[in-house]
Amino acid sequence: MSMTDRSLAYVRSEDAPKLPAPASTVGLQGWLRVNLFSSLLNSLLTLVFGALAIMVIWRVFNFAVVNAAWTGTNRDACVGEAMGACWPMIADKMPQWIYGFYPIEQRWRVNLAFLAFAAGVIPMLIPSAPYKLWNALYLFIIFPLLTLILLTGGNLSFGFSSYMSVVRFMLFLSAFLPLVAYGIEEGIARNRAGLLLAGVVLVLWLASFATGPLPVGPIGGQYSGIDLAIYVVGIIGGALSLIATLKDREGRGRPVFYGWGIGLAALLVAMAFLDIDFGLQPVETQQWGGLLVTLVVSVTGIVASLPIGIVLALGRRSQMPVVRTLSVIFIEVIRGVPLITVLFMASVMLPLFLPPGVSFDKLLRALVGVALFSSAYMAEVVRGGLQAIPKGQTEGAMALGLSYWQMMIKIILPQALKISIPNIVGNFISLFKDTTLVLIIGLFDLLGIVQSGLRDSNWSSASSAPTGYLTVALMFWVFCFAMSRYSMYTERRLNTGHKR
């Protein structure tokens, strides 16, 4: 036998049998060794913090379960030595914590609004659910209108001047249609006259605060001369803008024009719908409170802050000095003051900037303040995502001949928003918790209504306040934890990377 034959005799023709992994590296024992007891210092820290966690959990369990009172009709059930949680108080006060001071016989309307919200949100959050477009139309158009009618009772009685104010505002916005249709630079070139007239309208509107009413109302009513000038200039500027938008031979402006027209018609139809008397008892917002106010403020702020924040982020990155400067001023001013100050400004100062005789509801003013405050922070979150997009993405989109808005909507913004999901949801969670500050301006949110209920002498005991605050903390935690879990699920679903 040659040397070669002898060497081949020792070559294995089959794989060696796989041996089980060491017991100390797999299963619970392996996880504990890797994550909690990987070194002497980590082991010491695990023991110390584990002991503290067990102590806290035991005390909370002892307070909430072992020594808790479960039945009773007044404070007598919650008085005694080493008495724990007063759960009968929670059962008695929970309806007020949810509905605030909403009339008891009308609370079915709030329940119906909650169900309508769940019917729109749950299918939207399920990726495989069909009819996403119809679901979005319901959630962002039909549901807010339905909720407003249910909670307030409808029959808002808009006057003719309100409809004219909406038309005037939409005409003012129409001056910016070419910017949306063709991009900023080309839009300015196409509609310089309309934009100039929009500036004139803004100046006249600011000047109208210093004038009194003059009897020149051509449609019946008292209008100042400046008000009439605003209508005339606005109509001319809007007409120039619409003509500039429709003149494009390629038809790029037509979708924007149609969208603007549909938006104006939908707004006027919604106002007319809110004018209808549905036979519901009117309920003022001063009677709202509890979880109802918390959800109204937080959902409105969340829905409004994202699109406004995107616009501000794009404005801050704009090459136009005026747009960039205005965006920077808004973002930095709003971020430089606490939310309490913004709420005070919205509640006290905002009416001073409105025409005489025009006033907004206190809750509506709070919604405006919260939405603007959250938008400033959202703008920086979105801008961070835009900064993270490689420059090659923009250059590639420009090489394909895409316009500015096509590039942003189809390529840049989807990637930027996907990168920013953790920070966006973090901003939403922060906003949800900050709704407790509306108590400063006299609105009773969930925390405020709990603090108000603790003054009830019928349930006054040493354990009432800790029980109430513990319950509120758990309610806030449920909402915030749900948002964070869904955020993580969305990140995993949209993850297109190849990192392990």
C-alpha cells in the first residue's frame, strides 16, 4: 500500500455527529449567564437591582391586592390600619373619570364616538386589512365630522359671514397652488402676480384690526372697507392662480386644482352639515372631561402635528430664504417656550388676534396650541430623518426627471419617515402625556378629573389618593405601551436592511 492510499484511509466520508451545546450556553441558564451574570460586576448589579425590584413589586402587590378593600359604598370601607388600595372608590368614580361632567343620559354619544374611533383605527393598524383608501377617508374625514356632531350635538348655526370667511381663506390659499403643482421655483415664476396679491391680502388683513366697520356691505351686513378690499384682491389673486395652474399643457396643475376645489366644496358641505339640527341635546365643552378630553386633545395633536411638522421640516431645508427663515423662527420660538406658556397664549392671547366679535371655544384654542407645539418638535424629528437620507437618492430622483414634490413624496419622505419612526412615536407618547397640562387653563383631563374627585368627602381616606394616582398611571401606561409596541412592530415590518 502506497503512502497515498494510507492517507486516504483516514479521510472521513461522513460528517461527525453533532454534539449538544453546553448546558450553560442555551436555554434559561444560558440567557441568564449572558445577560445578567456575565461578570462579577454584572452579577452584583443584578442581585442589587433584583432585590430592589422584588421589594417594590411586593409592596405594590401588597397595597393593590393583599390589603386592598374590594367592596363598600363610602370611605368607611377604606379606613383602617395598614389599609391598601380603595378599589370601591375607583368603581364609583370611573364613569366620571371617563366622561367628565358629560350629562349621564347623553353618555351613549361618547360611547358611540369611542366605537366609531375604534372602527376606524383598528382596520387601519392591521396591514392586511382591505380597503385602506376608504378606511382613511372615513378616519380623517367622516369620523371627525361624526364625532363633532355626537359630542357637541351639532346645530352649530354658522352665519353667512362664516361661509364667506372660509371662501376668502381658501382664495388666499389658492395663490400657492402653482407652488404645489410645479415646485417652488417654477411655481413662483408662473404666479408672481398671485403671490404678490396674497401678500397684499395678508397686509390688509393685519391692517383690518385697526379699522372700524363701515356701512359698505354689498351682501347685507356691516363690512369695513378693508374687508371688502380683501375679498376683491383675494378673488383676483385666486383667479390668477387658478389660471396659471390650468394653463400647463402637460396637465400637471389639474390634479392640484381639482383637489383644491374638492377641498373647498367638502369644507362648505361639512359646515352646512354641522348646521343641521339632529335633535341632539347641545353639550358645551366645559362639560367634557376625563379620558374624553385626554383622547380628543392627544388624537387631534397627533393627527395635526405630523403633516404640519413635515411641511415645516421641508420649509427649514428650503432654498428660499423667506420660507426657510419663517420656518426656523416658528420652530425655534415654539421649542424655546414650555407647553404651559403656549397653552396660556392660545387661551388668553389668541382672541386678541381675531376680528371683533369672533371667539373660539377654550378647548379649540387648546387644540390649536397643542398641535402647533407638537408640530415644532415633529419638524425637527422629520428633518433628522431627511438629513439621514444619502444625497445619492436626491440626485437619482433628479436624474429621472422627477419634480420636487414627486421626488419628496415618492422617494425621499417615505425613507425619512421610516427612519424616524422611533422618534415620531416617542413624540406621540410625549404629547399624550403632556395633555395633563390643559388643567392649567381650566380643562379637566384624566388627571385633572381624578384630582377633582379626590376632594369628595364621601371617599376621603389615606389610601384614596395613592389608589387614584396608581389607576391613572396604569391607564396612561396602557396607551403609551400600546403605541410603543406598535411602533416596534411597524419597524420590523418595514425593515428592508440586511443586518443581523
